[in-house]
Amino acid sequence: MRKMGSFGTNAVLPTLILALILPTTAALAEEAAPVPAAEPVAEPVAEPAVVDGDAAIPVGDEGNDPAANSALSRQDRIAAETVHAFGSRKSNDLMGYEPSLYQGKWHMPKREKLRKCISKAESRHHYRAGRGGFYRGAYQFSPALARGVTWMMQPEVRKEMGKDGVRLIKKLRKKPMNKWNRYWQDRAFWTIWAKGTGKKHWPTRKMC
């Protein structure tokens, strides 16, 4: 009986020891086992906001500013008229009808047909008309009216063409109207016409 008891005790002890060791080993294995890294979660990328283009501004014309365009248009007009004022191919052509070379504040586009009619009635579009006569030029200005219009034009010419323009106006003041180029005669007509207030100077308008 002792032998059997001894053997039984000897057999049970190793089993208990093994049982105690195994959980510890398993725990160590769990600690040693690498934990797989969590896969990175892609953050949602915000799509660019779609902004409708301004229908008033054509593509490639970002400077579509009415005020700026108006200023630019005025600068272009003055530059072109300055060339005509000092003598261009068009302004030195003194025969026949052409659209008004003057396009400034007194110009009335809707009255171009009337200007054409008056010019035809007065001189048949001959800007040299009236040599030796009292009335001269395409619009048949009297000497007094020709001198007077230079004073009327001078302030605006000073603003647009500076001192050179004023010097030119002073030279015109000493010349008969039919010695002026086309640009200055057109400008003189529109200045005296003055939006219709000066129409009395051309009785021939009644024929138009």
C-alpha cells in the first residue's frame, strides 16, 4: 500500500506542476505574439467645390468691368482722334462723305444721316469749298463762327490732347475753315450743333 500511495503521489505532482505552467506559457505566448497593426483608414478627400462661372464674364476676359472698359474705350478714342487732329490719311482727305472722324461727347451717332445731308446740301461734301467766299468748308462756316468754335473746343481739347492740342487750336483760329482738315471740320460741326441747340445755323436741315 505505501508503494502504491507513493507512486500515486509522484504521478499527481508532475501533473499539477504542468497544469500551473501551461497557462503561464500560453499567456506569454499571447504577449509575445505580435498584434497586427490596424490598417490605416483613408480619410475622405473633400471634392473641390464646383463654382459656376459668372455668365457676365466670358472665359479669358476676367477684366470685364464696365467702368474699366469705358475708360479704356475713351483712351482709345482720344488716341485715334489725336492722330486725325494732327493729320492722318483720312483727315487729310477733303473730298466726299465719310463717317465723322470726331466721336467725342458732342457726337450724335443717330444724327449721322442728318450731318451727311447737311454736308451734301452745303458743299456736296467738299471740305475745301468756299475759296474766296464768305462761308467756307464742308458745313459753310462764317469767319466769326469758325473763330468762335475754336474757343468752344479749346477746353475739351486741352483735356484730351494737352498743350500740343491747344497750340494746334490756336493755329486753326487764324485759318479759314476750308484750310482745316476733315477731323476739325467734323468736330466743329458737332460742337456748334450742340445736341440740336445750334441747328439754327443750318437752315438747309429742313431739306433733310
